[in-house]
Amino acid sequence: RYSVRWIYSISMLFFLVGSAVCGAAPNSHSLIIGRALAGVGCSGLLVAAFLVPILVAPAKRPIILGLLSGSRGLATTFGPLIGGVLTEKVSWRWNFYINLPIGAVIQIAFFLLVHPPKRDHEAFTSWTEFLRTLDLFGLVALLPSIVCLLLALQWGGLKYAWQDARIIVLLVLAGILAIAFISVEIWQGPKAMLPSRVFTQRTVSAASFFGFCTVSAIFVLTYYLPMYLPFPSPFSHPPQPTDLKSWFQGVKSATPIQSGIWTLPWVITSTIVSLAGGILMSKVGHPDLFMGIATIFGAIGSGLFTTFTVDTSTGKWIGYQIIFAVSSSLCSVTPLMVAQQALPLKDIPIGSGLVMFSQTVGAYVSIRLYHYSEVETN
């Protein structure tokens, strides 16, 4: 409904302001506010970036999506390394400050070089029309539903027992509000934020469910392999001993920098497979075939990760990362390709947003449930 250039630019503004607030945060409350602002911007940047492929011919979209996914792989490669160096050698605040000059350069380049063709009905008419397109009725149902779900997962089994009335009420409210959101979207028809013609499309629904499940598995391993959980707040008391340690930093006693280096097999493989997969999909023309390949590699890689012990050899943990990386790289982009192929041009942004939303929710749900299972185990 609105220009990709302006959506990207506004999202970049939110991201940079949020990063600046986080870097200068004097306390945890300020850090949370900054993270919220940066999160709004980051979500807009991600969706807008993955809409760029619709500007090219359908046959070339897998290649562009592969390039985007590969660039994310490169960022994932160097991000932990740079973050570890900044945290150890300078200050954790520079993990946020570094976004400012990089983001400014990217924004200038994007605004000068990217000129997408204007689509039908793509124009800002009035603030009244803008508020109408936001689908406030749908937002009123969706946002509280997500908040209730996140609070239940955050507190369940940790602060309160799962059978506690608070957790039960939160889960029930999350379900009722989700049903209310779907009902509102059906009632509003074409004016809805998520029109029923999109989420009732079988291919789009299947791609969203696939993204939810696969990203759930990916993020558990991505989060726990290199990182230390829970990550101590810089404003809290000195870090307390914890049983919830990642394999590299907790079992192998790696520093943040070493941990970043030891995950290079995963991210380098992801980058290569993303690029190669995009080219192959443009030739073969069946991204659903690659979804099947991805699930096979994912199942094998996940199973191999469960064999980790203190004495696991270097060759094994490198090889296991490579196997799972084939799955993680393909699973990240193939649902988007499938959804974009199944939808007309005007619905591609909405369908892509639905797939990414499912992936994001799946990532958080899986991490919280795995966190709870680790607490119960220990």
C-alpha cells in the first residue's frame, strides 16, 4: 500500500534511534526502551529488504533471495566476532553504537540506488486513510494476544508454575484473542491487515507453518551453541553461577571471541548454500523440493548435535555444524519463495510478512520452551 523506499527509510530511523538509546542507556529500563525501538525498526527493515526481489522477474527472485540470505550469513559470520571483540576490548555499548555509521551509509546508498516502480494505489492520501489501512481493530486483538503468549512463556515454569492461574489465564486469553483477530480479519474483508484471501491460501499457510517449525529448531541451536544463557544484564549484580550454559562457552570454556570463531563453519556454509541454493532454485523452479532436502539435513544435523559431550572432537563439531547449516540456510528462504510464487503481486508483501511473522514467533516460542526444559533438567 505504501512505497518500499519510505517503509525501509522509516524503519531505518527507528533502528538507529533505538541503537543510540541502547548505547547510551544508563539503566535497564532505558535499554529495554531502546531495544523496543530498534526491534520495531529491525522488523521493518527485514520485511522491506525481502520485498526487493518482487522488483525483478519471477525466475530471478530465488537468486535475489539467495543473495539476501547470503548477506545475512556474512553478517552472522562477522557479527559475533566483532561483538565479542568490542565487548572484551572496548565496551558492550559499542555493539549498539557501531550500528549508527553503518546504518547511515546503508540508508544513503539505498535511497540513492534503489528506485522501485510505483505500484497501483501506492500513495499517501491522508492520515485518516493511513489509520484505516493500519487495521486498528485487528491490531487491538493481535498485539494483546502476542503479549499474553510471550508473558506466559516467560513466566511459565520459572516465575510461576504452569498450572498457576496466572499462566492458564494468559494462555487462554492468547487463544481467545487470536481467534478474535482471525474473525476480525475475515469480517473486514479486503480492508484487513491480513486479508483472508492470503492466510486461507493453502500454500501460504503451509509455508508459514513450515517456517514456524524449522526456525524453531534453528534458533534453539543458533542461540545455545555459541552463547551463554542467561546473558547477564550489564546493570545487574555481578553474574551468578548458572547451569544453563551453551556448549562452547559453558562446556568448552570458550571466550566470546573463540565462540564466534568456532561457529564459523555454520555461518560460512549457510552463506555458500544460500547463494548456491538461490541459483539452483532459479534453474529448477521448484523451491518445495529444496524444503524437503532441508528437512532431511536438519533432522540429521539435530540428531548429531545431541551426541555432543565434553570430549567431542573438533572434526565432529565442525562437521555437524556444516550438515545443519545446509538445512538452516534453505529453511530460512524457501518458505518465502513458495509463498511469493503462490500469490499475485499485490499480495506478496502481505504473504511475506505472514511467513516472517510465523518464523519470529516460532523462534521465541522454541527458545523459551527449551530454556524451561533446561531448568527442569538441571
